[in-house]
Amino acid sequence: MLHRSQQVKRAKNKRKAMEASLRIYEAIFKHSRVGLAISAAHTETLDLVNPYFARMHGYTVEELTGRSLAEILPPEERSQLPSFSILLHEAGYHSYEALHLRKDGTDFPVLVNAYLVYDSSNEPLYRIANVVDLTELKKNEQRFQQLYNQANTLVRTALRINADLNLKEVLKTICQEVATLLKASCATVRLLEKKTQSFRLFFAHGGRREWFMQKIPVAFFNQYFGGPEQVAVIPDLQAIRDSAFLNLFQHLDLRTIIAIKLYDGDEISGVIMLFRYGQVWTVTDEEYLLMRGLGAQASLAIRNARLYQELGENQQKLQELHHQVLQAQEVERRRISRELHDEIGQALTALKIKLELIADTSCHDCRFRVDLNPVIALADETLEKTRYIAYDLRPPGLETVGLTAVLYDYCRTFSQRVGIPVTFDYSAVEPFELSDAAAISLYRILQEALTNVAKHAQASWVIVYLQTDEEFLSMIVQDNGVGYDTGSGAPETRAGGVGIMGMRERLALLGGKLTLSFSPGEGWRLIAQVPWERLT
């Protein structure tokens, strides 16, 4: 009896445990946030569904229980049921995405994880499917894809807009790109003109420029498109009754106008206006986002183009100022050179002659003559140095014998002064009809180049070559020295007030270019080139 009692007790405990487990499973089944459906292994009948499965399909549990699975599948999915069943029975498990039908006939995406439950003899007993509604996930995927596509669009558009820093080209590209991307019937780009307090038309796409008012007053614009929003929309012009507004746009037979404001910092700098004919343009959230992104890209591109334009204007002013400074320097050098040659040179010559006459007339006093000879030599040396200085300041032959002869003579006298052989050769056709600016610039560059060679290159010879081709007059200076640093770290060398940077600036004023190169064992090479059209 005791043994029997223990068996009964164990059976009761086992039953209670099973009942407790069953209640847990039932609670999980009823309250699960995943749709669950159970059917016999070889049928499509929904024998048991949980509330979540029923709700996602728009039914009650009672309405779905006993129905065929095919009833909640669209036709294209029903045709796949036999193949799904085969795959499930072959592997015991099958996972796939599908479309299910709601009670109202709309479809929605789901993820189905189906598996078989076997009996003790390993025969399929039940088929269980847990179904996850993918609607929100697919919406998020679609949203992410839209954002990704918009980001790509903005990147590609930014590259096209910023490919050119010319303001007119930038505005043209902005207008075309925005109109194309947003499928506008036509578009315009306007920039704020502070002096007249109006938005001036710069470019129109999809319509002739004369169709649009050249200037829109800021006050008028603010009346219809003002406010903090970057994108302002007038969805239907037929609802507008203001005659002043209609006079601006009614002749275009427009339906919708959109204004995308452009900013420079916190201030409005312009506006892109989009127009659509025919039906009302209902702007989507994605289009709003794209418009704001395009507006930001356009604002940045316009700001960059304006800065580039200002930089170009400032560089032009700087070049003009530099040109004026160089002209003033050359005028002053010419004056000083003339004074050294005509006045001081003549005075020194007269002094030398006078000293020689005194020496000749005082020959009886040999001691006096001996004392006077060094003075005569000093006067002669001073006269020679004065001539060199006058020549360096302004070679008189530039206006008379031409550039080639002056360069040749400078190479000869330089060689005599510093003791480095300088060979001059040319293949250019004479005579050159050079402007004074071109001639003096090439002369100054040769002065600087040879001075650098003498000070830094440790060269034993120099070759100067003047040549012409179809595009340029070129002056080449080649030595066999060790080269020298042309960067900012080297001591600045100057001849006639012109360093390496000065060479470049002189050539830039003539539209030319300077090329410097050094090869160990071959020496240093300078090439100064001036285009033909800037020589005269």
C-alpha cells in the first residue's frame, strides 16, 4: 500500500508539473509578440493560431482557426506552397520571406520560420510557423535606401556644382541640376542685390530668360516666401488673388512655385525658384529633405565661387599694383642711371683729367707725382664702378641696340667682374620688337640668375641661351655648379631688387612662367618663358 501511495503521489506531482508547463506554454502562445500558427504536418489548415498572428492579419482567432493557409496568401504566394512544403519536409526547417494578405485585402511582408514536430517514431506530427511582420522593417529599409540615394545624389550634385569656380557656370549648373533632380517644369536662380534690395535673375532653365521678371523686390518676395523655413511652397497659384503676384507669374500658366532659399552664413544670399505646370505639386517629405540638402550645397558652391572671384580680383589688383611699383622703380633707376652717367660720370672724368694735368705740370716734383698717382688711380676706379652701377641700373642699349646685344654685353662684363666664364648664344630672330616691360624684365632676370650663380652655385662656367619657338621667347641659364636652395629657407638673393619670387612675379605680369631645376653632376638650370602675344 505504501508503494502504491508513493506512485500515486509521484503521478500527481508529474501531472501538476505538466499542467504548470502547459500554462506557461499557453501564456507564451497567447501573449507572444510573434505570430504563431500550428497545423497538421501534411495539411494547410490552420488548426491553432495565437492572437498576435490573428491581429496582424486583421482577424480574430476564431475567424482564422480552421481556415486554409492559402486564404491569407496572395495568388503568387499560393502557387509556391507545394515547393515550400517539400523543402520543409526535406530539411525539417524552412525560413523565407513572403507576402501575406490582411482581411481587408491589403498585403504585407512577413518572415516565416517553419519547422516540423516529430512523434516518438520520428514521423512528422505538426507543422509550426512563427511569423514576423516586416512592414516597419521594410519601411525603415526603404527610408534608409531613400536617404542613401539622396546622400549619393547630393554628393554627385555637389561634385558637379563645385567642378567649376566660375560664378556664372556654378549658377548655371545649380539651376540645371536642381530642376532635373526635382523634375521641375522650369527653374531660376536669383542672387540678392543689396544695392537695389532685390533678387536679380542670373539663370533660367526650362524656359526663356525673358519670361521671368529680371528683379523681384525683397519686400515682395518676403510677403509670399518669407519666414524661417528654407523651403517655401505655394502649392496652387489658382488660390492666389493678389493681382501684383499674378502679374509676375500668371503669363507662365504655372500651378506650383517653390522657393529654396540660399544662405551666406545667417543671411539670405539668393533663391532657387522651381515651377511646375499642370497639376499641383504635392511636395513629399523626401523632396523637402532633398531640397534642403540641395539648397545647402548650392549656398556653399556660390560662396566658394564668390570667394574665388574676389581672390581673382584681389590678385589682379595686386598684380596691377606690383606692375606700377616695378614701373616706378624702373623710372627711378633710369633717372639715377642717367645722373650717374651724365653728371657724376662726367664730373669724375673731369676730375681724373684735372689730376693728370696737375701731375704732368708738376713732373719736376717727383715726390708730389708719386703721391698723386694713387689719387688718379682711385678716381679712375671710382669712374669705372660708377659706369658699372649706371649700366646695371639701366643699360642704355635696350632702346637702341636691342635685348640680344644687351644680354650679350652683360654676360661679357659680368664674366670680367666675377671671373666665371659666361657664354651667350641665341637662335632668336632679330630684331625683337619687344616692349620695354618685356625687355627690362628679361634683363633683370638674367641679372638675378647670374648673381645667384656667383654667390651660391660654385660653378666654373655658365651658358646663357636665348631662343624662340611657336609659343614663347625663352631665356635659358645653365651652369655646372652645386645648385642652391630656391625655397624660403635660403638667404634671399637680389639683383636689381628682384629675388626668385621677384622673377616669378615679373614673368606673371607678362603671362610667362619660370622653371627651375637641378640635377647632381649637371648643375642648375633656369628657364624664363614669355608668350609671343605679351612681348610687344
